[in-house]
Amino acid sequence: MNQKHLWLVGICSIFAACSTSTGKLPAESIRVNQLGYYPLQEKVAVVDSALVEQFTIADATSGKEVLKGKGKSTAVSEWPGKTRTTLDFSEIVTPGKYLLEVNGTSVPFEVKDKVLAPLADAALKAFYYQRTGMPIEEQYAGKWNRPAGHPDNKVMVHPNAASPQRPAGTIISSPKGWYDAGDYNKYIVNSAYSIGLMQSIYELFPDYFARQSVNIPESANTTPDLLDEMYYNLDWMLTMQDPSDGGVYHKLTTPSFEGFIKPIDCKQQRYVVKKSVMATLDFAAAMAQASRLFAPYEEDYPGFSKRAIAAAEKAYLWAKKNPEAYYEQDKLNKEYQPAVTTGAYGDNKADDEFFWAATELYLTTGKAAYREDATTKAPETFQTPGWPSVSALGVFAWLQPGRELNDADRTFAGLLKEKLLTYSEAAISGADTSSFHSPYGNKAKDFFWGCIAEGCANQGISLIYAYLQSGNKDYLANAYRNSDYMLGRNATGYCYVTGFGSKSPMNPHHRLAASDAIEEPIPGFLVGGPNPGQQDKVAYASNYPDESYSDTEPSYASNEIAINWNAALVGLASALDALSGK
């Protein structure tokens, strides 16, 4: 636990105890970004009360009052009918530690430069903890070190993936890669999507990532750590391509989920399963994108750029020949044994995957056929990114600032830009007067499985792209607001990232953390967040959409971790830190 976390916990505990004993406003009803604020950032707190006449801000060290103000606005939430008050203290621009006092109760906050840098570093470092097939060493992982698990050098071809060249039972080697989520399997769809999202942010801010060092085994080389980490999974992905035809196996998995045991104690046979058009196209897109980004780093990764684009083109050819090769797990289980009941990552519409893959292949190779496919499969409206809907990654690729495009390509990119700006205008509408002063979190549909990443963080990333395209600072301001929501200014009062803030998840649905006998969870992981579906059937404190969260290990529906969610955290935290002077 870092010093800032301890300071916040101590201060909050003191004031929570005081408010309870005197009957004053509970400290937990005052919601702030628990990590702090940049000097130039808007600074807002939300209080679960309409009875806020004024607030004061004092220097936490001297006790000297530095600001006094009144509530900016009140808003009634849609679900519990609570009236909340918004407090604006953006006038505080001097770095330091402060106390916000409301109705006799105080909570701490901090103003500092690079406030999200530790979060951006930890979010990327989380992928190192998820690595399979290698020891996670103490010099890099501290007390969360562990021996190597799942070498995956004796993986079996499942009967549903059999081919003449590789009949059922064939043993292949498919090492490296990341554990997907709270489980121990590896999934191409989610891996490729996660890489694509993070590499998109890398393309926006290469200088930022060139300066970043997160203490992984490759940190001493000449390649940025983000690309080093991507390579560890990309190298695994290459082993998932059938060399005979270019198709890509959907996932590498055990038939059923392992229990909450250490990786070295897992005994189930691991399989590669049926090749799918989604996995193959996501693979092609991520590889084509990686080919561009790794080209300058031949010294560390000789020949990888050429291997990646060759694999991408071969995969795309397979997908064009098999456009409806969907992965339908329930249907396959009726025909093949053993039955596979792990994450399906099923999807039955491939236009968005074709658009993303064709886009990345065109931007890397310049071949007209890929451009034709990309324009044909372009989305009608902009949708924020997520593994089932990856068209946004194609939009981001077309809209990378500084991309050299011909006249026809600029026209096409302009159409995509207008769709992004139309979405962004609608997204920020009403945020100023909403319950938590953010574009995210105001509708019941905002809350679902993985919503804090797929809804909140990825909306923020989309708004950042809109800002970079338009220069409209309202978009950037609202991206910061979504960050505030994720980090504590929300209905539960949780900072949804392990190891950060004064109130964060302690019991994530994460087999690595659950089996390591360490009280604190592995830091830097974003949990899924409120999910009114409550599919895990555990006890939830509330049924309201934005409060439907349970910090318990069995709550896979609200408290699991996942690489795609951490990709969103890497993207949002890194981009906002890079733009903090704007």
C-alpha cells in the first residue's frame, strides 16, 4: 500500500469516526476523486445531501482556510431519489494536500502534477502479473511473486478444432500470453481487442510511453514498456494461428474453469478450440497495427514486424473465405466432447471486425483491396469500443493525428470524425447538471457487466479522441469527469481500482489474488463495477443500478478483473496524464 493510500485511509477514518460520534454528515457521503486533481483540472465533489449551505477548504498541514464557497447545484438521482449537491473548488490550483469541510465533516483531497501517473503505471504493470508460463519474480512483483504456471507446451487440439493437418488430440505448443481475467484461460478475441485499444493510445502519445518505466523484465531494453508488454501476448497469439490455412483458434482453455487455486496446482488438460472469424479478424487487426509500431524496434524484436504483417494478411484471407465461422459454444458442445464451458466470447456479426482489420491492414500495407473493404464495412454510427464491438478501434486508427492520408482517405476519415463528434455531443449533454457531474452514470443502461471500463473509461477515451480532432475542451473536461467517477465520485464511494484510493476493492474475483495468501489484492486492476443483472446471485447492498456492486470474491458479475477492462484503464489514465497540461 503506498504512502498516499495510507494517508487517505488515516484521515478518512478519523473524520468518519468524528462524524459518527457527533451525528454530523458521514464522511463517506462526500464523494471526491480519491487520487486527487491536476492543478488545471476542474475540481468537483458531490455530497449525498441537499442541506449544504457552504463549504470550506483548508490547507491540511497548517489548517489555514484557503477557500469558502456555496453548493454549485443540486440534482435528484433517477433511482433512489436522493438529492445531491455539487461543490466546485476549481479555484484551488496550488499543489498540496487539503481538507474539504462540509456541514462540520472533513475529507482530504490532493492537488498535484502527474496525479494519474502512478495509476497509469500500475494499470500497465497489472498485465505483467497476468503473464502465464514464466515466474513472476520478486524483483519485479514484490510480495506478489509466484512460480511459473501453465507452460502450455503440451496443448491439445480439441475435437471441435480438428483438421486433416491437425487431427483431434494433436499436441501443440502455445506458451506465453496473459491470463484473461479472474480465470486462467487465454482468449484471442479479448487479447487482440485489449492490445488494439492500448496500442491505439500508444500511437497518440508515443513520447509519453517512451518515458514510462514500470519495472518489468524488459524495462532495460530500448523498446517502450507498453510495447514490451504487448509483445509478450502477441508472441503467444502467433502460436494460435493454424500454419496450414491462416485461421486462428478462438481460445486456449480448460474444459471448465479451475477452482480458486494457484496456477501451479492446476491439473486440467488445456485445449485450443475451433477457429472463428472473430478471433481471426481481431488477430489480423492487432498484428497489422503491431507491425507498424514495432518496426522501429528491430534491435529488441528482430523480424517481428515482418512476421506480424505476414500473419495478419494470411489471417484476413482465411476470414474472407470463412465470413460466418462464428464460435457457437453451446452448439459445439452438443456435437463434441469434452464440453467446454469457459468464457465463450461469442458474436454473430463480423462487420465491425472486418472494418477494424481491413483498416489496420490498409494503413500498414497501403493495398487498395483493404481500403475497399474498410469503406464497405464502415459503421453507420460511432459506438464506444468493447470486445463485441470493435469498430471504434478502426475509427481511432483513421483519426490518429498526423496520419498521412490522400484526399479520398481524408474525406472518408472526415465522415468518421463527424460520427464521433455527433456521439460526443450527445454524451456530454446534461453532464453539468447530473447527479455526479459526469457524462457517464446517468442512465440505467450505463450499468452492466464491466461497465466501469466498457462504459465509463471507454467513453472517456472516445471523448479524448473527439477533443484531439476538434480542439473542443468540453470533451476533454468530460473525460476527466469520467475519471473522477471511476476513482470515487460515484454512488458507492468506491475507487474501483485495487490498491488505490481510500476505499477500493479488497476482494476481487481474481484467482491469482485469491490463492496467494496475501491480504491486499494485487494492485492496479480495475473491477467491473455496478451490475444490476447480479448474475452471480451473491448479496448486494442495493438493487439500484449505480449501487449494485459487491466487494466480495464470489461476485464475478461486479467484482471480477479482466485484461480488456485494464486496457481501458491504461488508455484513459495514460491519455489524461499525457494531456494534463492542456
